Amino acid sequence: MATIKSIFIGCLILHNLIIEDESNCILEPLFDVGSDVSHLKQGLYFENYCQGTAQIENMAIYYNFRNDLVEHLWAQKGNNAI
């Protein structure tokens, strides 16, 4: 239990550092504000939930996402990253 607690606290600290570091960035919107978002109010159907869960648990997708994130961070900070 102590290990999980340490990992959780570490993730929380890293999250807060990232938020603090990128707080002055101008982010582009994730979706068009004028678009129809009424379907979001309906919630997820069970099939969509299962598909999303399978994608989260898929190791190939996880590694691709991780590598894309690393590339993004290197592009943001260049060779001066930690």
C-alpha cells in the first residue's frame, strides 16, 4: 500500500509541475464551440465503454501514445529538457 501511495503522490506532483509549466501557453480549443455537443449529454453506451476500455488496455496503443508524448515534450522544450 505504501508503494501505491508513493506512486500516486509522485504522479500528482508531476501533474502539478506540468500544469504550472504550461500555464502560460495558449492552447487551441479541443473542439469547435459551435458544434453540436448534445450527444455528450447522453453518456456512453456499453459498447463504446468496452471499446474505450480495450483501447486503454491495449499495450501497442499505450506505447504509441507514450512515444508521441515524449516527442511532443522534446519539441516543446528541445534539448534543454530534464
